[in-house]
Amino acid sequence: MEKSLMKDIVVNISDKVTIVEVSKATQKFESEIYLKKKLNGTPHEINLKSFLGLITLQLRNGDHLNIRTVGEDCKEAMEDVIGYLSQP
């Protein structure tokens, strides 16, 4: 059975970080990384490695996201994504 992790976060992206950078940074992981957000009351889940999917989610600070990572390096992938999307 594949390893997987799931975590809910609130988006807090620095002005210095672009969503393109986040997408590029996650390409190094073997794991698949999924983000789920409700848009107009409908849940949408995208693969973070898909730039088009990221555009669809229209991430903004304060958004509530569910992050799911699946694969051998899912723990490292999860930590990296949280570091980008939920900065103190």
C-alpha cells in the first residue's frame, strides 16, 4: 500500500513567493501532491504539479486547503508544500 498524508491548512503566501515557484519546487518529489479547495461551494482537487490546475484554484491568503501527498517521499513533499503555502 502506498504511503499517504493529509493535512488542512490556511493559505498564507508571502508576496515574494509565486504559485509558479511552488509548482516548480514540487517537481522534485516522486509523490503526487493534491490540493483541495471549495470554489463557489463545489470542492475542486488538483495536482499541485499541474500549473493549469493551480490557476483553476485561484489561491488567495486566507483560503482553507486540504493537502494530500501520496508516494514514498510524501512526508518531505508535505513539509515542503506547507512551507510554501502556510508561511508564518
